[in-house]
Amino acid sequence: MSINADTDSAIDTDDLRYVVDRARIRDCVVRLARGEDRRDADLISSAYWPEATDDHGVFVGALNEYLDWVVPGAEAISVTLHTLGQSLIDIQGAQASVETHVTAYHRIDLGEQEHDIVIGGRYLDRFSRRGREWRIEHRTMLYDWLRDFGESVDWSQGVLGMPFLGNHYVGRSTGDHSGTFFAG
């Protein structure tokens, strides 16, 4: 079935399915990154099928075990931010192999001082579609590089010598303004 009668620019249902599937897969990857940054079990769970597994190298296990590990997070990591790059999405019917570049920032309390750590890597995700929904069956994290920027700068009162004009500008893994932003 064509949407446009001009055969040179016709879009068929297979083309639409391809675009919609890619958008749903990418939305899932983004939702998972936000869930991990905010330590939100519901968002994380919505990106994985219930029987899914995860392999982060420093953690390997089932989804429920992953939630037990990632949702409380380490108390020593007060801020985390996963910035996603391009995704290579190879769809084969109701299965997809997806590689997504990620740069992950973590503020880590090392006892006497906090450090800003940035990790570069790639997520290798096996997706499956059930009905109209795509979710991850298995994720593997590949680590390409790590940089310790040393002692963190205290920017909680402002940036570049300018004070913040309110108390809602500083991000944290939990309890920051983004929670209320999406709630109402």
C-alpha cells in the first residue's frame, strides 16, 4: 500500500514500520538512560523484558538483580549522567541488534574528596518486539575509555562566578528538580 501515488517517492508500510520501530527502540534506550540517572526502577524496568539479563562487566545478572544493584546506586555516587550518542540499529523481523555510544559522567566520593569520572563506551543491546513494543532482552556494556578529572569543583552555589538565583538548579541522581518537572 502506497501513501503517495508517485512511485519515485512512494512510502510503503514496510518503510513506515522501519521508521516507527527505530523510533521505539531509540525511545527505549533513552528511557533506560534516564531511569539509570534518576535511579528509577519503573523507568528501567520499562526498557527490559522481565526475563532480561544485563552484563556491565562489574555486574552480571537478571533484571531483578540489576535493579537491586543500580537503583539504590552507590551512596558514593551522588550524580550520574549518561549522554547517548548514535545508535546503529539492525532490525531483523521482531529482533534487533543495537549498538549505542555512551559517555557516562559520575561524581564519586572517594572519602576525603569527590572526583569527576567520565567513562566512554558502547551498549550492545539485543532487543525483541512483542506486539508493538520493543524492549531489551540482554545488554552488554563495552568500556572504551575512562578519565578521572581529579577533585570535583563545588559548583553548588553557582557557575562561572555567578550565583544561582534559586535552589533548584543543581542536579543529583535523586531528589532534584527533574523529578517535579516531569510530575506536573
